[in-house]
Amino acid sequence: AGYSKGKHKYNNLKTAARACFKRGRGCGGITYEPRSKKYTLRRGRKPRRSRTGERSWIKQVTTSMGGLSFTGPANTANQYTLQVICDDITTIFVDGKRRTAAGTRRWNKMATLKIPASTRAIGVKCRNNGGPYGIMAQVKDSTGKVIFVTDNTWNCSNKPQRGWAAGGFRGKWRPATITRNQKPYLRNIGAWRGMSPNKKVIWTNTGRDRTAYCRKDLRKSTGRTKVVRTTTIKKVKVKRRPRVRRVTRPPVKPTSGLIHITKGASGIWAVSSDGNVYTLLDNGNSWRKVCGSLVQISSGSEVWGINKHGHVYKFLGVNRWKRIRAALTNVDVSDNGHVWAVDKHQNIYRWTGRGWEHIEGKAIQVTVGPSGVWVVNSANNIYYRKGTYGDKNTAGSGWVQVPGKLRWISSGSNMVVGVNAGENSYYRKGISASRPTGTNWVQMPGKMTQIEIHGSQIVGTSGGKYIFKQSVHDRRVTARTVVRRVRVKWSQHNGKYLAGYSKG
């Protein structure tokens, strides 16, 4: 792999990380050697299995764009977890490519592997060696929520066709048949204990098939995009240019710094200081401008926003917004579609689907999510709405004051984050169903003016820059070198070393 110049052994990881960052491309990562008890700089970037229990950290450099900084490139929230089990031999395909995993050779072992959130199709080949047969599978997002299970929306066949496991497959396969032949799979026992109760055991339409090929489209293939552009003249629609191959706008760089950013089931959205609206593309480092002008935005199951006049809008897709009757200053949407808001008189409201329900109390900002509904008032006091933990469709039954002072707050999964008047960021520890208000606040590194949490990620704005922070679990949230000083992200690999070391 080649060696870089300079000192290559350091006593602690923090010093080694700084030295590796300063060397740029000459250092690809760090390997800890148990024998010498030193952290050594390596030029190689590919981890290899170690027999001496070495540990390695691979450097992923921060990139910047248009006044924004983005720490990347990869993160766990952009990954799903696929779990598959079949009787007897399993072969797994992701977007047409075969993937290996432990547990594919036994009928009572579960195969688990990580797949990108952008995966379009999953394919499972199951060979039955005789006796009971069946396939079970489920896909979970980064928060652990089950989003796909085996059922009759899958398609199965006893013969493979070219491209059967890839996205965009157009073969006329029959829907999967739900079978009760494999009785142990129907009980919550063994390696499949804890799987979603909605999962089904599937097979082809006949039990005589020794091999089944089953597939699931996670995203519908668009194929060749066809768009009809219309022009309205005296309420008569005239068709023009019936075929347009490329309809999406090219990626852009925000013309000014971002003042508000949000992340939810609808992705990452942001508003700049000049009122422009942007959404982050799937590649994680390019933005696309969306029509409209807003000062605050919220991403959940839907995207809602407020403009400078207090008008409320809901995004309908393809650069279309729907006006919602209200005059508000703050709105928040959860992944379950629950909407809470605050107006200029600090009144609190809840959207019922048909209108706004007034909630007692005063606040300047509200958040709704898996940890329930939280608000902060004009004195920066913090309150939790009783009975709302778990993102339930309820108005709750009263407010409980939580110690501390914050000016912005966000409700996540068993964690609430916020920033105070000094732009210091905190997260609430110990939140659970039995103790929805948590135990204490823990300060996080970095300065932010506005912050939000979704799953295991935090997004926030700081001085017009976009900051991305991965993994907010208690044990990993204090990785200061990632966010504030070194400005790189490190991925740890236990039991592996990096080929090539820095020659001093």
C-alpha cells in the first residue's frame, strides 16, 4: 500500500487521529497494535483480518459544498437490516447481486445482513431437501422498525429468469402462496423469536417444488419516465411533448447558509436565509431546490412548512404545495403523521385531520416524535405532554415541567435533543415508557443554533452551515474528534488491521 513520511506511532487515539488528518491522502487510517500498545498510522484503507486482535479506524474525510459542511460519506441510518430464514438452504440476492451471510445453510438459523436504504429489490432462493418448506423474511430500518415482511405481496416461481432478483424485473411471476406447512416457523421460538407477528411463511403455489425463487420490490422501478406536460387555455388541456426522459432538476448548491434543517421519514429538508427550500438527495452530498419560500420546515411522514407571513403549507410532491388554513409560527410532523403547531400568540394546536384542536398552555416551539410531545416556552422552560410517549394519536392530558432551559427541542426515539441560548447542545438521557421525561441532560460537543433528531442521527444548523452527526447513542455521542476538531469520521473495525504503515 506504500508508506507515508513522518512519525507513525502514537500513545493515544486522539493524537494519532490528528496526525492522520494532517497527512491527508498519505494516511488512510489507524491500527492499534496490542503488542506495542501503540496506535500506528497506516496508508491502506482496506481492513484485513488480524490474528493478534488488532483494531483499525478508517478515515473518511469531510467534504464541503456551497457554504455547507457534510461529514460523510456513509452512515448507519442509510442502512436497513435484512433477516431471512428458510427450510433448508438459503441464497440471498440484493439488487441482483448475491450476498453472503452466516446462517444460510440450516433451516433453524437466521441469516442477518445490512443492506443500503436505497435497495430496490430483494431476492431469496430456497432449496428444500425434503420435508417441511417455507421462507420467512423481514426488513428493518435504522430505528429497528419493521418496514417489510414476507407476505402475498412477494412474487415466487420455481424457475429463475434473467434479472429476477434485480430492481425493475418485469417477469410475470405469481404472488407468493402463504403456507402453514412449516409449523415451527409459525411460533415465536428459536432464531426467529421476536420477528414481526405480521410476517408470513411463503412458497410457490405448489409444495412439490424443491426450489423456490421469491422476490420483493422495495421501490417501484420508474423505468423510462413518461411525462405529459399540460397548458391550460380556457380550461382546455393541451398535451405537449408526451415523452421527457429526464424530469428531475439537477443538483444545486444553496445560494446562502441554511437557517433551518429537518430530518424525518420524508428525508432531509432545509430552508436557507433567503427563503429557498432544499431537499438532500440520496447520495448524501447534493441538494435539489424545491419551489416555494419558507422560513421553517418539518419532515415526517409528510413535509409541512411555514412562510414569512405565517401561512402553512403541506408538500404534495413534484413541486406542489397545498395551503392549510392556519396562521402559525412553528409546526412539527412525526413519522406517524401527527402534526402539532404554535401560533404567534404562543397558543398550542394539534391537527386532527380536519381542523386544529386547541391545547391548553403556552409555547414558542413544539416537537412531536417517538418520545412524545415536548415544548419550550418564552422563558425557555421545558415541558412534556403526558400520555403522548410513543407518538400516539392523542392530545394528552396535561403538562409536566422538565428541569433545564432550552430554546429549541426535538423528540426522537427514547431521546430528546435541544439547544440552549448559548448554542450548546444537549440530549435527554433515560427516556422510556415507564419514565417518559428521562433522568438528566447530557451536553454534546459542538455549537448549534437549531437541532433535530431522527432515528440514530442528528441534523442541525450552526452559523449557516449544515452539520451531520451520526450515532447519538449514549456510548458514542462524545466522539468530539468527529464533529468539532478533526472534522473526519472514523469507522472502527475490530480484529482487523490496515496494510501499509507510515514510515518514520
